[in-house]
Amino acid sequence: MDATRCLRCDADLSASTFFYTIARNSYVFGFFCSRDCAQESEHNKYLKATVLRIAHPPATHKDLVLTPDIRTLKQYAEELERRKIREKYF
């Protein structure tokens, strides 16, 4: 089985019976080993998402969980900020 790793501390989650993820707008982003890792992750810094505990092995959710890279999230956050400024002043 392909190993699934925590996005923050790089712990192996392949043998786990559950995992944590962050969710926003009906999407789930990344695999995490603990609630603290999920809340403190750099992904959550940009997403400001809700932490969820999933009671199934990570391997069963591989196709449902997105793992965007940080550069993409940063660009998305910057674009969202620009849109808010445009709406406020124009």
C-alpha cells in the first residue's frame, strides 16, 4: 500500500485507522496525524478551514482528499484579498 504522510510533521499514516483533515466549501485538504498538526499547518494558514477527524484509513480516502501545494494556496489567498479590495473601493 502506498504510504500516506502527514503534511506538517511527515508522520506515516498508512497503518492508522483514522486521520485528520481540514475542510472548506465541501472539499477536504490533506492528511494530518493529529488535530494540532491540522490546525497549525501552513495549508490551514491560507484556507482557514475546519478540522475534521475521519474514522477510516487514509488509503480509502486518497481520491477524495486534495493536496494543493502552498504556492497555489498563497496565490489563491492573494487573489481573494485583491477581489475584496476591488469590491470595497470600486
